[in-house]
Amino acid sequence: ADTDTQKELSPLLLKKYRESGFNTVRMEAIKLLSRYQDDNFIEALREGLNDAYEMVARQSAIYAGFVGDDSLLPAIVEALVEHNERLRVQMSANKALSLYPKEKVEKVIEDFYAKVDRLNENEEKKRLLRSLERMCVQEAKVHQTLMDVAAPEAKRISAIRNVRNYTFHFHVDDYLNVIRDAGNPQEVRVVMAEALGWFTNSVQRPHILEEIKKMQQTANLPEDLKAELEQTIKRLSL
């Protein structure tokens, strides 16, 4: 995939995913499509979330969280609700939902239950929404610490490092502002720049790249920060 500079193999990989009866082939097709980060990749994830092979469904849920494309939300919710016998898929789908804006997830959940006929669906929906609320409350606390200039530096850095595993796409502009703000401790800015290097599959990746390249032109940029911004650009450009 990395040598396909003309991006000609992406449609073929989606076709191979759809047509192959071999679990390992479908898994490899999705992994290779992740290198393209195009509409074919998104479509493969949408279908992969309900793949018969649990490993493909789980990997698709993980990627769906990494990507942050709102169009995947209905498929993530469906995988979470309809496949309650596949706990690993559920866990990955649940984490993926936590990386999307709360109000958008709530709407998709409401829309899903408006269209289905399930036993005890009202109680099930309430449990799901309560779970979402708990995740969002916890995330909001961590984000508040990350952004709080009065918080201890060690706590802010710990919150920033959490972003490497939980790529909250809807907070990207806040993260960029942490780097821009020369009033922040240098280590906080450097660690934040490093954390953005983990958004390799994110829909926000082009925006991050554009803004970081602008930051590189800032006068009197600390050398450590300048070096980390360059590393992040390289990671996001692979």
C-alpha cells in the first residue's frame, strides 16, 4: 500500500474484502486500506463492524475510534447493541463511541432505537445512555485538567499522555491551542505535540498537519518544541 503512490489499489482492496471468504484475507484488506485513509477504508470499516469473524469486527471498531468519521456512528452503535455475545467487539465499540462528540452519539442511539423492535428496548437504551454519560463525565474531567493552566504540570502531562490512547478528535483545536500558548510550560507544549502524532488515522489529521506547519514558522520557538513538531509531521505524513 505504501508503494501505491497513485492510490490505484484501494478499490481493489475493498472489493477483496467484500468478496473473500477467508477471514485472514478480509482482515489484511482492512489493515492495508488503513494506509489509504479514503472512502474505501471508511466503507470497509462500516461493513467490517458487522463482519462474521470477530477479529475483523473488533479491529474495525478499533479503527472506527481512531478515525472519528461521524458517518461510522450508526454502524458502531449497531455493533455495540446487536452483538452482545461478542464482548471484545462491544468493548472496542464502546471505546470508539467515547471518542465522538456526546450529542452526536446520543442522536445516533435515539435514531437506532426508533427503528428497531427489541425486547426491553427502553431499559436497554437508558442503560446505554447512562454508560455514555459516565464516560463523558470522566472525559470532561480529564480534559479540564489538561487545559487548566493552574493545574500541576505533572497532572496536565498525565492527562495529555492519555490522549495517545484516547484520540478525542473533537478536542483537536484545544490541543493545538495548548501548543500555541507560549504561557504554557515548555514540557506541556512538547508532550502535547507528541500526542498529536498519534492521530494518524484521524479525520482531523490534515487539519493538524496544516496547523503544525504554521506553528513551525513562529518566531522564537523553543528548539525542543520545534523538533517535536517536526517529528509529529513525519508521523502524520507516513
